[in-house]
Amino acid sequence: MLGLTLYSIICLEKGKLELGSIFYVMALHFKVMSLYYALAFFIYILSKTYKEPKKVIYVGITVISTTLIIWLPWLTDIKLVQEAI
């Protein structure tokens, strides 16, 4: 979890917001303990993208797509979704 979070921080510092978002979403789904950093990541990404609405949309699509890919094995059956939640 900390490795994914660290990769995310490095990518965000290099200006690769989409890649940093992917790593953070992966860390968040690996261990929910990453949720402690969520506000800091959200504010940082928003501060880098608030002047460019297209960037906000790209990062949002990246986060939603990554979440769907991670949850895809459980989304095939409603019973699996209920068990996972």
C-alpha cells in the first residue's frame, strides 16, 4: 500500500496526474487505510487542475475507469457484489 502511495506521490510531483491517480486508486482499493490521505490527494489534484476543466474530467474518468477495472471481477454477479461490500 505504501509503495503504491509513494508511486502516486512521485507521479503527481512530476505532473503526471492521471498516472498518479491510478496508483492512488490502486492503493486505496488495496487497503482502505489510504483513505486517510484522500483529502490531501484531492486538494492537490484539484489545485493543479482547477484552471483547466478538461484536466479535471480526464482525472475523473481515470479514477472511475480504474475503480471499474478493479471491481470488474465482482460486477459479474449481484451476489458477488453484495459479498464484496
